[in-house]
Amino acid sequence: DTEERFARERFTTETGEESSNVFAEEAPDNHSHGRCKNFLLGILDSKPYGIFATIITIYALFGDDVRWAFYSKEADDVFNGLTVAAIGFFTLEIIVSSYAKKGYFMGFFFLP
């Protein structure tokens, strides 16, 4: 269970002191808001999601080159639809990560 995992995990600081996991602040507080965040974190940190996101990223990087090199103009609409879906996926990922991950919004990925 994701909620129990966040509550149990520990890490050791550089001084050797044991303290709560970085995610402990996001541990559920028995409110639906906390449970929702933990549910979304569980999805974002899952292996299947990572594999799916990697496939979408590879498509985003090379899909148009594959279309241009191997497909006729009739396939453009399919590839354009896949590209719009990939952009939608990345947008949704940013929104969900900004909501669920503490410090994500305006953090490292938002630096100029």
C-alpha cells in the first residue's frame, strides 16, 4: 500500500541521523486530498507508467522522422493525431506532478 510505504520509509542524513522520508510530508492525513495525492504519486512512480512515458517520449523525439522517412502523405493525419496525444500526455503529466509532488511546481523543471 502506497500510504503505508511513505509512512514506513526512512533515510539517513549526512550526519547519520535517521529522519522521516522526504515524502513523509505527503503522507496521507486521512483526508481525501492526501489520499488523492498519494494515489497520483503511486501512479507517477510506478514502473508501468515509467515505461509508457518512455515510449511516448521516444515517439515524440523520433516519430516525425519515422513518418517522413517511411510513410506516405496519407499517414500524416494518424501521426498528427499521435503527436497531439503525446503533447496532451506531457501537459497532463506536468499538471498532475505539480499537484501531487511537493516542490515540483516552479522547481528544477521550471528553471529558465
